[in-house]
Amino acid sequence: MAAVTNRGMAVMARIDHAAAAASVGMELRPTEVLVFGNPRAGTPLMQKAQTIGIDLPLRALVWQDADGATWLGYNDPQWLVSRHLASPGDSRAVDGMTQALAAVAEEATGGPAS
């Protein structure tokens, strides 16, 4: 979570799928969804196309594979813009989201985003 907050974003929710599985007697390797963002970046996109709000704030899935490696997956902000037919106008917000997500992924997993 520090990888997110150190970049000026707030963690708004954390969903622990492994804990949910354990609550019904099932096993699942560590698997969490983090919901995070910054209204200064997301609000202008929603002003252009409100439907992008279904995909904002940003989300990342963090999981551990069978070999113990940590992975992080997310939807590319450029794809979110095209999905909702939004024209970002000032692409700095989308570029900033893209760069922030790549940096979070690298810090959280110990390697570059792919």
C-alpha cells in the first residue's frame, strides 16, 4: 500500500480474496484487490465520459503464484479511456496514471511492469 500512497494516491478499499475463501473453509494463495486513486486525475476523465466511473478508482490485483512469486495486474488507463469513448483532452492525467501504475507494479513485485 505504501507504493500507492507514496505517489499521492489514496487506498479506498482492499479486498482480501484469500481471507474470504478461508471464511468458507477454502484455501487460496494470497490474492488481493486494491482500489486506489486520486480525484484530481479521475474526475476530469469522468467529466468527459461519466461511464468511466465504473473503472475508477483504479484497481490492481495482487497475487502470489504457486512458486511464491508476487504478481500485479491492472487495466491500462489508455484502454479505459478507449473503452468508454472518452477523449482525455489533456493526456497528462492518463499518462500520469499509466506511469504511477507501472511504478506501483514495479515496487510491489520487485521487477518492472510487463
